[in-house]
Amino acid sequence: MGAADRLSYVLDTCVLLADPRALYRFDEHEVVLPLVVVEELDRNKTRMDEVGRNARCALRLIEELRERSGDGLRKPVELPGRGTLRVEGNHVDTALPSYLDSAKPDHRILAVALAIGGTLVTKDSALRIKGSQLGVPVEDYRADTVQVDEHYTGIAEVAVDAETLDALHRDGKARLGGLEAAVLNQCLVLRAGRSASGLARIVAVDGSEDPARPVTVNRVAGSPRAFGVSPRDVRQTFALDLLTDPAVPCVSLMGMAGTGKTFLALAAGLEQVVEARSYRRLSVYRPLVAVGRQDVGYLPGDLDEKLQPWMAAVHDNLYSLFRRDGDGGWGGDDHRHVQGAVDALLDRGQLEMAAITYLRGRSITDEFVVVDEAQNLELPTLKVILTRMATGSKVVFCGDLSQVDNPYISPFGGMAALIEKLKGTALFGHVTMSKGVRSPLAELAATTF
């Protein structure tokens, strides 16, 4: 590619806060960092959440390139993909329309893109709108997203003949042919006529090039139980089947609030840690992303006290699970006994609750890991979590793709991208939950607004 074909991309701060390695993802083209982006990274580096970690990581990568350049990045330094990187001044002398405050960092980034004639890359839709108004080419950052018309649900309904359904119930497995876009671990509702049906999961896909490939399915038990919990609908049945299958070490449960995602994951975890002892510990992690504007740093107390509000939802679910036995088993209805049962698990090391930040650098062995509110995690962070899983561990991601509180994640980034990239692999299964089970009021709110 000649110099005339090389493009210049001006990166907004939010791109690096979502993916610090975005610096290296523009192939042979020129990456330009306005100096104000470095200043904004510096302001965010002390945060305790993933945004702070990503800011520190981005600054470290920029510093390594600066040391290599020997020129303070005033001139382009070559990147591994044969592209280049340089830091550009804020172009305070570039005239902006009077209605744009030239002191605002976003507008200084706009000024740089306007001055050098580059394409502005930002995850901020408002900044893209402003750039378009000034005639600046703008793009969303798409390296951490997938392009799909709709999210994968993990479930399909298939019409079969009576003989196939009989074989499924009799032998526990069956062979199906001509399924479009069938993938491993996809859950199926098989129907023969109006009344006969069965539940199954794809365990093998024919390797032919034909898109309508034959598959082998195993029967899914219609009434599984985990820690005294039974599924309330078909999707919960499929979820429990995946959650209790040791051959599927990564499971994703997405759906609106109140559909039982975290509740089922915790029930399955407790069943396999406390009862079956298939894992040594149930570990629950949540991202430090607030709903609204209050960051964890503004909360009073030490770190454990700061984290308590983030873990309140987990405690709510644990309370519901441990109070299920009216005869007093696992605490019964007495709140003190319920809390005592939870504390006993914590003391024995069978239960752990922490922020996602504490997963970095660890090697998680023989643990059942639940990552709650996973929709608020960037794709690079999700990758880090998966790389922490060592022998004998299982990880479950729970979240609601319609409730993303992280401003650096698009509707088709983060968990949506992870699901799309991992679907069809033998080690991954996904179910989208749809029926509210928390309460009629909760379902009304989730489906109305």
C-alpha cells in the first residue's frame, strides 16, 4: 500500500478506555492521539474499576512507544502492523464554531481531526454527530463488536416426526437432519404434531459443507433440580442443563431483569459445591460499574465496605436460596440462620464474593465462577476472565444486554460479541431468558419501559 492509500485515524479517549490495545488495531494506517487524550487517560488512571485499569494499560503502552521513538512521539513511530502512531498537539489555534466550547476535551479532539483531515474514531455517539456537522469523517470503534441483525438466543424450535421424538425419549438421543444454522450446544424444542414434544441439546454437528447439516441431540431432562430449585419454564430448564454439565465450562445467561439468571447460576453453583462437591468453591464477581453517576470512590468506608452495595444483589439471591426449607434446613425462614449459613460458607472458603478487578493475575482452579452484570464488561476484560480459568473450573456470565451502564460498550460489543464469537464451540453454551419470575411487578417494569 502506498503512502497515498494510508489513512489517518484520530482516536477518542473512550476507545482506549474500552480497549487499550486499540492502538495496534488499525493495520498499516496512521494512528493519531491528541494530547488531550493522554491528559484524560491520566485523569482516569486512579479509578478502581476496569476503566482505571484500561487507562493505566493504555498509558503504559504509549510510554513504551515513546521510549522506542526517541522523539517523544512527535514524529510517527512504527507499529507491528506496519502502521504508525504519533501524538498530536491540541490544535488550539484551529477555529471551531462559536457554539462549541474550545476548552472541552471532546472539542479539542474534534479540532485535531479537523486540522489534519483524519477520520475520528469514537464510541461517543454525540461526538460522532458533532463531527459530522463539521464535515469530519467519523466512525464507531468496531474491533470489539460484531455485526449481526439480532442476538443469538441459544434456542430453536424444530418440527420432527413421531419416530424421532420416540427415539429421543427411549434412547436419550436422536439424529436430526436438515437443520439450518445448527451449532453445538444449541438447545432445541422438538415438536411432533400439536401435543407431543421433547427438549434436546445439540452435542454433535456433521462436518459437511451443507448449511442444513445433520446433528446429534441428547435429551434434556424436563425437571432438573439444583439446590432445591426447579425450573419454571423451558428456558430455565435449558439453563440448568448447561449449568450442571461439566463438559461445558463456559455458559452465558442473558435476559431482562427478573428472569432468574443469577438465581439459577448461584443455585447450580451451590449444588455442585456444597452438595455434589464437584468444585471446591463458588466465586461470585461483579464489575464496579455504578447505575447512575456515583463511582465506588465516593462511597464511605474501606474497600470491603465500599463493595457491599455492589454485592447486595448477590446477597439477596443467596438469602432466597438458603431460606427455601421451611423445616429449618439451610437456615429456614429465620434471617439470622440464613445469614449464619452464608457466613459459614464464607468461613470455610466455599464461597467468595469480590470485584472483577481481583481476578487479574489469578489462576482459578476447581471453582464454579459466576460473573454477574457481565453486560458491563468490555470484550478485552471478558477475555482476561476466560484466560484465568484453569483446570476443573466453570465460568457463568449473567447479564442483560438491554441494561448496559458502561458508556464504553455498544449494543453489539462486550458480552454480545463474546456470545457471537464463542457460539458453536464445544466448550460454550448460551440461553437467553425471557420470562420474568421475580414478581408480576418486576416483569411489568422490565417489559414496559
